[in-house]
Amino acid sequence: MKQNLIPYSMQIAMLKQLLTRKLITEKEYYMVKNKLMKEYGVISDITSWIVFQ
């Protein structure tokens, strides 16, 4: 799982930029984020932060 965190984190960062620039809605942000979490096997944001440390 740890090797999946770097690409996952990069995609979440890009997704957050789209949200910040109002290029996507919050609903779209959470839909894509949830899909990415399932795809990369990330259970929660806390888990990814702890493992990545």
C-alpha cells in the first residue's frame, strides 16, 4: 500500500487544485476522491497520513 500513496497523493493534490480554482464542484471532488481511495486501497485520509510518515 505504501508505494501506492505517492501517486494517490499527487492525484489528490491535483484534484484539490481543481476544487480551489472552482473548476469542479465539491460534489465532483468527493466523487472522484472516493473513487481514487477505492482504486488505491486508501481507507481514510488519516490512514494515508500515518503510513506515509
